[in-house]
Amino acid sequence: MEGLNMADMFGKIMEMQQKMAEAQEALARKTVTAEAGGGMVRVTANGQQRITGLELEPGVIDPNDPELLADLIIAGVNKALDEAAAMARQELQKAAGGFLPPGMDLSQLGL
């Protein structure tokens, strides 16, 4: 294996692990907010795909139609989680960008 320096390779792996850990920590502080029902329901999620906030407009709470409220909450949560996952992929790809082969898709690694 000509030209392969194991110490350099190990150093690069350690550097990538550090950058990925830093990116994960940063994702915990970044948030996205999604709306459903024309803004009647707002759901906030962080980059680690955890729901951190839920706001409901008073008019969306109809005791005669709890199914509508449930549907709007589910739609808002799903949208927020999708946006948080996209943000996380983008941030992790930026963090790992210099270390990955061109065109490598992190989604294959669950990211």
C-alpha cells in the first residue's frame, strides 16, 4: 500500500469524529418551526429531531371536533420532524464534507 500513511489516516478519522460530534452538539441548539392549519398549530423541533415546542391558537381547540386538532398536531409534528431531519443532513454533510468521497450520500448511514 504505497503512499498510505496510517498515522495520517488515523488523524483524519479522529478529526472527522470531532467535527461530527461538534455538529451534533450544534444541532441540539438549532431549531425549525413548522405550521399546520394555516398557522393554527406551530411545532418546533431541534436538529436532533426532538419536539421542543407546540403552540396552538385558541380557535383550533374545538371540543366538538377533537379529530381535527389531532390531525393538525400530527401534520405539524411530521412537517417539523421532516424539516429537522433535512437540516441535520445538511449540517452533517457540511461537517463531513472534506472527509467524504464526492457524491457520497450520508442517508445510507442513517443521516
